[in-house]
Amino acid sequence: MKKKLIAGVVFALASFGSSAQNGLGFCQGNSGDPIFEEDFGEGTENGPALPAGTTSYNFINANNPGDGNYTITNSTSSFGWDLPQDHTPNDLNGKALVVNASYTPGEFFRTTISGLCENNSYEFSAWLINILPASGCEGNGIPVNVRFQIWDETDTTILAEGDTGDINGSSAPAWDQYALTFTSEPGQDSVILKMLNNGAGGCGNDLAIDDIVFRSCGDFTEIVNENGITNLQICEGETVNDLTLQANPDFSVYDTHSYQWQSSPDGENWTSLAGETDNQLIISELNETRFFRTLVAEDPINVNNTSCNSISTTFEVEKIDFIDPVSLGDVFICEGESQSIAVQTDPGIRVNWYDSENAGNLLAEDTFAFTPESNGIFYAEATTVEGNCTNPDRVAIEYAVYETPELRDETLEICEGDQITLSETIENVDYVWSTGETGSSIEVDSAGIYRLDLITADNCVVSKAFVIESISAPQISEISKVDNSLVIETVSEGDFSYSLNGFSYQNQPVFDNLEGGLYTVYVRENSGCGLVTEDFLFIDIPEFFTPNADLRNDTFKIGGDIYYDEFEINIFDRFGKLIAKGNKAPFEWDGTFNGRDLPSDDYWYRIRLNGKVYTGNISLIR
């Protein structure tokens, strides 16, 4: 156990922690520094035991005391207890008082608090936790219920008391704070704190207590400036002159007020200001962060007595330092690329961009990155969100976009086996071809994509693609007779034109209404990449003839038969009777049989030309 003073100010309101109930309640005004504090120490070993006379319970040097016993420990391991950690902030292996309440309700803790001022208001507070989880005792654990009492030093008069009420087990146990306020007796400088168990004995009613604190309780005294504001921000380089601070107590405790103003560079270490004992403080020529408060008491003799005084709210004059943005570098890019200029800075900073080191035009607002529309030097200005403090030193960043030659891809054609020159003429650049060559031109003889990179003096690279397509010479795959048309087919598609005489060409590979005969077929590539020829015998077998002596189509004859080395023809009537035949071209039949005219009818033929047989029918029409 130890008693110690803690520097700082605690402002406790009735709504903080547990609500005021059964006589409990927090100081409604400002508290002073702690007069007494018990945090039960630190360490991994249990104990030490409480001083004699503090409790009627037995100390157990273990972390699992039975009913009517206690220990001081940093952990629990039995009965399903759950002590997450002690309450004291920032300690190492901090301990708490762990109590397994007796079967009989009654007092389990008492201690005397000395060094108080007579007839003065105080606040007692302590943190308490039910360490039995909600599932303990099969869900029927006895709740914790503690009564706090403050007695005068003679132990005959109760100055204040209050009950926590039932504190049931929880699946996630948490510390709660409870408090009492009281007034010391005239002529007395100490009080007695008692804690009593209100709960019944049995399974449950297991608790831990930590951070018992006594401190004075005074008026709520607020510090404001002449505008009623409770703090002030100034920018780096700015000086505050004649700042008036006013202490405004609420008269909730004190009838009269004495003051001692204090200042601090960090809000923790305070120095009293000599002679500043009025309810106002006038500050001159302040250009740095500084905290101000006042000690308050009813009697001037007690204003510096931490056992009697209370402490006002704190008024902070906060100096906002300028933040220097860090340039992420000048930006030099090539035409067609995109990149912003930017700065890096701390959170809580706004950055605006200007075209001048001072004043100038606002180009972009509240952004760390900015893309200029032209080349130049641009300036980033940093302003703190808190305090709106603008750094007068802007950060300069240069931005430049280098021009590059404008190139267009090309698609070129070459005939198979030919060469072509690829070239580009741009001054003051280096040439790098995908072939590895570095001149302004190259010779190529095969299809493909050839890439040219031009590297400018600013080290910008622009590229151009030459797409070379190879054109093949035409090849005839087949020439055929379809009905009365000659049809030409090529091995591959292409930009071809077709002719039967080598002079007149057409785009379509079909020639209609031809007379029978020997033809030379010409196919040429229209870009000049080749010409191919092939002879074709086109046989013309008519579908009908009219032997009526009008000198038009009077006989049945085979167009082109004279070009065949082997020729044979047989003509039959519908009954298969041989009507006419021949084995020498040219052949003609006049529609007679044995000198007599045959009637109009269909007749069938079988023609053999160089081993190929043609069959069909022909109509004789009279």
C-alpha cells in the first residue's frame, strides 16, 4: 500500500462512470490534486497484506482467496474469476485488492485519511469490478453490493455514505468508478473510509477494488478570455498582447474565492505566477504555447494547500507551427504523358497552388497534387486546418512538357521476293529500329511489323510502326465450265483481275455466254506482283436446235470440238435407238435419220472428248 500525490487536474461530473445512486455522486465542480491514492502497487508476487486494523478478513498469499479472505494480486486463476487487469493506467503488473466476501454482511476495509482542511469539501472515489462472470455459479452468482462510508476522525459521525447497488456478473467484466462527496468537520483534519459488504454469502459476491482517491472538491471554475472562449490558437511568428483571462466560479461550494494563477509549458508542470491572485490575469507578449489555470480556495491561506484547494479548467494558448511541405520533385515529361507535381506533408494541412512565389493566381485549392496546363514554376502553399495558419514560404516545383515529333504508322505492300526501303526524316533525333539498326532508313524483304523509336534530345521516345504486307503472285487452282460460263479459281484470295485475251481485264473471275473454243486465261495481281496464264478448252453443247432452214441454229454442233484430239459422239432417241454418230470433228447433225426428218422431241447424246465423257439431252424443235 502506498500514498502518493499525483500532479494534474481531474474534472469529474455526476454523469461520469456510475450514475449517482443511493447517496453516491461525484464532485459537481472542480477537483484538486489527489490528496490520497491507493493503487495496491505493482509486481508478480501477491501482497503485501494490508496494515493491521484495515480489515477483519484474512490475507491469503495466493490469487484464489476463499470466502471471508482477500489477497492483493495482478491476476486470478480460480473459481472461474475474470480479472482482465488492474485499473491503474500505464502500470506494469499492476495489482488490485481482490475480496471474496464473507457469508456475513459487514465491514471488510477501513483506512484513515489525514492532512485534510477543516470544514472543506472533498470527493472520495474508487474503481470496482465484479470478477465472477455471468456464467459463474451456473448463472446464479450472488451480485456484488458494497456500501462506502465516510466517518469523522472520532468515528462517531457519518459524513457521507452510499451503496453501489447490485453489480451482476458480466460476460465481459469492466471496471466502474464510484464516488462520495463530503465536508470535513470543524477542527478536524482527518476522516475514516469504510467499505462494507451488503451482499449475502454463498457462490458469488467476489470483487476487486483499485485506485482509491481523495481530493478536494470546489466550485466549477471556468477560465475564459474576454470573448468567452476557453482556448486560443496563434500562428508561428504571431505575438499575443494584453490577453485577459477571467476566472468564473459557479458558487456551488465556495461563498468567497481566493486565487493563485499558474502557467505551464506542457499542461503538466505548473509554476505559480507571483502576485497574480485576482480573478483576472493579463498576459502580454506571448508567442509560444502556454497553459494557464488558477488554484481556488475560500480562504487565502489555503489557496496553495493541495489538501484544501481546487483547480480551475485550463486555458490553452496553442502556437501552431508552420509545416513545410516536402516537394516530391520537379516534373519533366514528354508530350502525351501525364504526371502531376505534388508535395508531401503532415495530416491536418491544406495545400493551395499558385503561379507566383508571393501573391499570384490561385490555380488549385486543397490538394497535394496538381497538373499544370503549361510549363513553368509553380508554388505550393501550406495552411494548417487547425488555426488556419499559412506558411509564408511556398515550395517551388518546376513543370515542363517536352515536345515530340508527330509520327503516324504506315502500312506498305511488297511483292514476294522484292525489297522495300523504310525511312523517316526527323532532325536532331536518334534512330533505333527493331532490327537493331540505327540509321534513318532500312531495307526489308519480308512481311512483318518493323518498329522505329525516335529519341529526342530531351530523352523522349516516340515510336512508329511500319506494317509490311507481302503480296503473293496469283496461282490458278482450277478453271471450270459451269453451265455456259467459264469460272476461274485461284489458290488464294487477292487483288486480282482476269482476262481471256491479255488485253481486256475484269474484276470478276467468271466469263459468261462464251462460244466453244480454246481460250488462254490470264490472271494478274493488280499491284504488279505477278501474272499467270493457262489454256482452257471450253466446249459448248447446245440445249436445242431448230432445223427450219432459217440459217440460224439449224444443226446440232459441238462448239470447240475441233481442239480435241479424241472425239466420238452418239445420238439416241428416247427409246435408245442410235440415230446419229461421228468420230471426227467438226460434227454436225441436221435432225434427220436415213434422210428423213425426225419429229420434234428430246434426244440423248454421249460425247467422248480426250477420254472425258459428256452425256445429256438436246431438244429438236420444228
